[in-house]
Amino acid sequence: MIRIVLVDDQALIRTAINSILAGTTDIVVVGEADSGETALRVTLDQRPDVVLMDIRMPAGDGIQATQAIVARPELAGTRVLVLTTFEDDDNVARALTAGASGFIGKGIDPTQLVDSIRAVHRGDALLSPTATRSLIKRFLDGTRKDHRSQPSVTLDLLTSREVEVLRHVGLGESNDEIAAVLFISSATVKSHINRSMAKLGVHDRAQLVVAAYTNGLV
């Protein structure tokens, strides 16, 4: 069972999401918060698998809350999936840099929402098409000095093959797509990705995407 904490300042949104998830057999909502400030407390109390996090809220936004959650060792098993109306490049970059495992818009349909939660729980990175375009724009725009100044994760520990796989991860390709391009099996791709995450000290595929961009692989 995938345990969820909902974080959104609008009660109507929380009620709607609760209704959607109530129709699943493998997802249960174990807690709710209406601000970034209370999100950490509820998450610490419930230790969920996934936190569904809004961005713009009173008393601490979702970015701050995500940073606080990811920084806690006792919440190492918790993933943050950002669900927001604001899919602009600043929010995407800030959310992923803060440690979010995924970023989706509130315009998605119920089935996509459920699939997104399951994907993040599996450890997959998840970005909506709009968010992906925004992320690419953010990291490739040379005028954005604020993010270019962010320290890069060193790739010195990676093998040449792992770096090659990482570049394709940064392009948003799936394991099957990477396998087809590199003429290796999907299982081998998965092994390279898992080893790269361990070596770089990142917790999921979304953070590998950030590493690929910040190191100029894409």
C-alpha cells in the first residue's frame, strides 16, 4: 500500500484528490496539511511513501517544505511529488533542486495522477511535458546566472558508460529507449542508473536529470 500525505492550502483540492485516490486499491491518504509549515510536521508524524505537494501556500511554500522533508534522515524513504498550477521554469528548477522526485500540473486527469504517484513511489522521475520543457529552458539559458552558479555534482566516480547513460537520462529517455540507442538490455540500463545514483548520492532519477544538466551533459 502506498501511503500519501496531501499538502495543499485549498480544502476543495484536497477533497477532490481524496475522492480520486479512494477509488484505488493500492493508495491510501494518511495525512493532510494546508501549508508548507505544517507539511513537515504531518510528514514526520505519518512517515508516508509519497508527499503530494502544492507550491504556493501560506506559512512556508512547497519548495521550503520539500527541502525540509528531504533533509531529514528519518524521511529518507519519502518521495515528494509536486502538484501545482504553476509549471514555469523557475518553479520546476527550484522544486527539483530542492529534492522533489516529480513535478506535474493540476490539469492532468485522475488516471494520470494515480499513475504519477505510483511512478514516483517506484523511484522513477516524473515530469509533465510542460515541466520538462521548462527544465530544459532553465538549465540551458545562459542568462540565468542564479542557477548556473549552483554547484555541480561531480561525475568523476562514474564510468564512461554510466556517464553515457546519464546523458540519455537527462534527455528524458526511458530505460527501454536508452537500451535501444546503446544496444544493451533494459536491465543493464537500470543497473547503470542505480549504480550512478549510489555513487552520486542522489535518491532518484529526477536528481540524475539535474546532475546531467548541471554538468553540461545535455
